[in-house]
Amino acid sequence: MSYQPTIYTPEEEERMVSEAYQNLLNGYLSSKHRKKVEIIERAYKFARAAHEGVRRRSGEPYILHPIAVATITSREIGLGSTSICAALLHDVVEDTDYTVEDIAVTFGDKIARIVEGLTKISGGIFGKDASVQAENFRKLLLTMSSDFRVILIKMADRLHNMRTLDSMPPAKQYKIAGETLYIYAPLAHRLGLYSIKTELEDLSFKYEHPDAYKAIGEQIQLSEQHRNDVFERFSAPIRERLDRLGLRYEFKVRIKSRYSIWKKMETKHIPFSEVYDLYAARIVFACSDPTAEKRTCWNIYSEITDLYKLHPDRTRDWLSTPKTNGYRALHITVMGPDGDWVEVQIRSERMNDIAEHGFAAHWKYKIGEGAEESELSEWLRAIEDVLKNPEPNALDFLDTIKLNLFAQEIKVFTPKGELLTFPVDATVIDMAFALHTEIGAHCIAGKVNHKLVPPTHKLSSGDQVEILTSGTQKPDPNWINYLKTAKGKTRLKTVLRHQRRSIIEKGETLLTDFLREHNVELTGDTLSRIINHERVPNKEELFYMVGNGEILLNEQIITSAKPKQKGFIRKLLQNPFSGNKDVQPAPQASDTATQGEKEKINTKKVYELKTIDGVSNYKLAQCCHPLPGDDVLGYVNEHNEVVVHKVDCQIANMLKASYGERLVVTLWQKGSSTFPASIHIEGIDRMGLLQEIIYIISTNLAINMRSLNIKSEDGLFRCDLDVLVADNTVLTKMCKRIKKVKGVTSADRSS
């Protein structure tokens, strides 16, 4: 069903635009920023004239989008007049005839630089088949070091696009939602924009899994009264204590986002009713003296733990060591009066503002060259390091960047006591590459807390780490599996690429000289014959394997390099499949005709997934094994084939973030086909258990089993079962039935 834009009268349009602009001004005037209304007024009039007559897909005047972005920039992020003007003008250079120079003349260099950073750039380092999104994202990150406001305004732009995604066609919704969840939500998290990060995740979830989004929303609403009653019983005694301390504070409950609830349900394989940390309590207190904030947090901690039992493993002190994004708070988990664990977050108003608005709030409080700013600078340096040596593959580039966005952190010390931040599970080799590429390349071991450990040793918070190097050590390609930082992976790949290049040059020289000694020239035809004989993908791989000693230069190479004798070719033409297992039959004439007539798939239309006479017009992705009934999407590969992925599959997320134009909305055709699926069963072993499970599957449910692998150890069993089913409802029903078998503790679908 196509989206029909709304048609507005000129009077309605004028009223909508005026109200939106007045709302922007009201928010700005009520902020603590200096009131530079005149330049905002000029930027608004300039943008409105530039976008005159242009409408969004929804039918609204286009100028409403820049106004909305400016409003988010001002009200929700807390930026001032320069950022508001840049937000109002952010699409002018891209969508109209005005240039960055025009903006600079009218509004000054500072605003022009931000607008230039926000202007989308096509083409770039990845070549003709590249992802435009990946290149745009790289350019966006490069601007952060010159003016951090660029990335904050970009976040506002993305948030408004997500809020108005209804008017876009389904394929575009998948692309934009996937890109948002894969890159922009983690980036908002790293920048400390908690509210924006949460909303971006929820909106992406809404478009990728609409049924689950709606169901969880209904469950939250149904459980609201019970939740309020429990919170009231929990909070009443705490309020009494805080009132006695004479504090001014706000004590409220924060519901877990729909996306977070869904992720927990999917990861833990549990229903909504078993999500016990559905909400967290938050105490935000007023404190005019920043030096007294930490002490007040611990005073509140003392009062709460006098009332309720503390969970010893779930106390998080972000006061002494703030997160990289500047987040400060004290988190504790206590046993409430109803027997449930309740998380309580304790913050000052200043800490809360920084938690909600991220680094934008730091300027507001004039933190200056403090710990948070140096942490930000360190993170930016790590990102810039990746950008200087980008991955040639767009998907790899995005994945590498993502490593630095959504990681939990540990703090380790150098021998001189310098504090460094790394993601959880970072290794000695991560630290070596963080210090310098040469140190990483020549790392032979580490000393952690004065104990000798290998380069792949995982670090823990508080470790003191010394890196040991040797001039004869060479980087190990297997290190890539142990590196957890984007900087480490990028630097290792760069070193290995340089190393590989020299081996390729050596291999080419060796092969050329060897062939010349046997009177054979290294031509394109010669190369093709050797490549086919050695079964390598390309000439670079051939040269590399020769240079690395993996392919030996011998008589077989000479034989394969020379053309086949005519008599042999004639024999092959007469009987092309006799005695040559490498030669495959050519397609039949009818097959060739079919391939030639195959129409290019239209990604703007819904693609129906069919199976006729056992032949399907699609392929199932092996990374996620989708079934009818799953939320799926199609990806049109280079062979014009539709590959079906589950919407939340990791590979699909990368495809959405990089190749949105190849996505197609799919619809399963109802039919009698069956699909492979796997389930994992665990439980307490007993006599006859396996027979009972097999009876339920094959007899009661009449499901065809393909394979079964069971292992029993110390009275417990694990079973992996492959079956053929019609859709995901059959699989869900089967798991429910198996869970009712005595001794079975879990039965869940395997991806």
C-alpha cells in the first residue's frame, strides 16, 4: 500500500510553520544561553526562502524539518544560537543552489564550517561499489575534531528523521532503522546522549519488529498499576530518611525501554513476566556545591542500605571513575520489601544533566580541561586513528568503528601510573597497539601486576600493565581474534597489509624469474592458467602464496602455464566430462535463456517469496536461518538473487547500514514447503527422556527430524536437534511441548 501525502492549504502551512518556529524560539529564550535572537531570525528566513515550495514526503513544507532539528538541538541537547543557526541551515547547501561560501558571507565562518560538516557527501574512498552511508559516516566523524557540534546536530537530524519515518516506503524504513540501530544509537551512547540513544533504539525497534513493539507496550501498560504500588512501598521509607537529611530531591521510577526489554527477552529466552529489572529507581538531588556531590551520594547510599539489603556484586561507582562519555553516578541494587531486586541510581542535578545531554552539558557547566574532556579527546584520537587507515570494505569499516562505540569499559594502569580506558575483554596486545603501532607489532609478552603473561592475556580493571617487545618479533595474523579495540584491529591490519604487500612483490618476482628460466612469459593468459590450476581467487593471492612458500615453483607450474595441446582440446570437445572432474557441464540452452530473461528485481515493490515445484525464487541466509513467520527482509545480491535474512540478524544489520538501496521488503507465500531449523534442549538426564522427546516430535507433532546430537554428563544433558518445519509457529509450539517434558529445563530455537 503506497503512502498518500497530506495536502495542506497555504493558510494551514503558514500556521504550522509559524507555530513550529515560535516553539523553537520559546525554548531558546527560556534557556540559560545568551539571547542572540537576531541571527536565529536571519537563519530561519534564509532557510525558509531557500526551501520555498519544497515539501517532505509527508506533504508538509520542508522548512518544518530544519526547524524541528533546531528545536531538538536547543531543547533536548541544550546547544546555543550557533548550533541552532547551523541546524536551520543544515540542508541548504545540499538541496539548493547556495554554497558554503554563501553561508560564510552571511553568517560567518563558524556556522559555515558546521553546515559544511553536516552536508552529505557522495562517492569517496571505497570506490564505485562503496557504501555511501559508510563514506558519509567517515566524513561526519572526521569533522568532530574541528567542531564537536557537527555530530550533535547530526544526532538531532537523525532523531527527527526517525520520528517521521512513517511516510517512507517499507524498504527505506528498514534501511534507515537498521542504519540507526547499527551506528547512530551506539554513537549517541558513546556521546552520553542517553535519552536520544534510547529513543533511537525504540524507534528502530518499532519499524523492524512492529508486532513485538506493540505487544511489549501493551504489557508495560497492563503492569503499570502493580509497578506503581511496588515502587510506593519501596520508596516511602527512603523518602522519610532523605527528608530528615534536609535534601531537595526528586525520586522517581524509570521504566526500561521497549527495545531493552525485548533484547533481554530474546537473549535470555524468557517471557515478559520474567523480566524482573523492568524498572530502576532514580534519586536526583539539588546541590549548589560541586565538591559536595560525591559525599551526598554516599550519604544517600548509607541511608538506603540501612533500610534494605545490598546486592554485593551490583554496586557501580561511577563517581570516582566516570565513564568515557562523562557519565557520573552511584548505582546500587537492593532487595525491596516485595522480595525483588531494585536498582537505585543516585545523581546530583548536574550529573543528571550530563547523563541526559552528554558532552553538550559539559560546556554548559564549563568543565574545561577536566577528566571528561581528556577522555573525549582520547576517544576522538582513537576514532581518527581508524579513519586515517580505513578498511577498504565498507562493512568492515563500519564494524571496526562500531567496536569503539558500544563497549563496556575497564581501567588499567601503565608502569608509571597513567590511567588508560579499554573495552571489557581487551588484551595485552590491545594496550600495546594503543601505545604505538611499532610496540604492538613487536610485542612478545606483557607483565600484568609483575607477572609474565602472553600477548593474548585478557586485562581486568585495576591491572598494572607493562609491554615487552623484541625487534625480531613479527605481528601474528591470529591476534585479530583477540583484539577488542578498533584502534588495535586497524593498526594490526595496516601492519599486516604492508607485510603482505612486500610478500606479494617478492612472489611476483620469484614467479616471473622462474617462468623466464623455462622460456615462459608471465602474460595475462599464463597467469589465468596458473590461477585456475592452483585454485586461487586472484593473482594477488597467487603471488602471496608463492612469496610465502605455500606454492612451490616446480614442473607442475610450468605445465599449467602452457596452453593445452590441440589434440587434448579436441578430445575434450568430443567428450567434455571424461576423466576431468574439474570441468563442469555447461547450462542447458533452456537454462541459459531463463537466466538471460531474468528481470532485475524492483526493490521498491514487495517481493513475494515463492517455491514452485521445489524451486525457490530466493535463498535463505545461513547466518540466521530465517523461517516463515519471522520478521525478515530481502537483500538483492550481485547475481540479482534475493537472500532472506532475519531483520535483527547481525549480517542484516550491517547490510542495512551500508547497502540500503539493495534491500527489498518480502512477503512469504503460503505453501507446503518445509524449512530447516534447529533447537537446543537442556535438562536433567533420566531414563527414557530421549524417547519421550522423539515421540512428541515425530508422532504427536508429525515433524520430520534431520539430525540429533545429544550429550550427557554429570546427570545433565544437552541436545541439538535439526528439524524441518513449515514456519516459526510450528517451532514455537514444539519448544513449548518439549519444555513440559519432565526433566527438561529449556528448549529454544538456535540461530
